[in-house]
Amino acid sequence: MNYTIEKIITYEVTRQTFLIKLDNNERYIFKYGNFDSSALKLISEHDLPHVARILDVTDKSMLTEFVNGNSLD
């Protein structure tokens, strides 16, 4: 899978978040840091309204769908 980093959303010592774009123009959110992968894998098994789908998760990274819109901040 070839991708480019389209935007750095957060960049901290312990956690980074990037908007990535694949060669086919699909966009995803990639997060790098420490995660509770067992809890996130459980969440990813359910279709939850108002929650971005978790596509892949490890102890050190997570890939989620990109939802275009305004930040909740």
C-alpha cells in the first residue's frame, strides 16, 4: 500500500496523528502511539453510530476511516 502524508494533525513525543492519502485517493487517519489494542479491537467489531470505524489496530498504531467535517474541538 503506497500512501503519502497529507497532513500532520498532532505530533507529540508519545503520539502522532496523520491524515494519509492512498494512491487511489482514499483518505484515512493513522495514529501512532500506545493503545489498548484489546479494547479497540472489541470496539472495531461493532458498527457504532457517530464513531469512526477502526480498520486496523496494534499496540503501537491504529488506522481509522477519515470522516470529513468540522473538529469537535
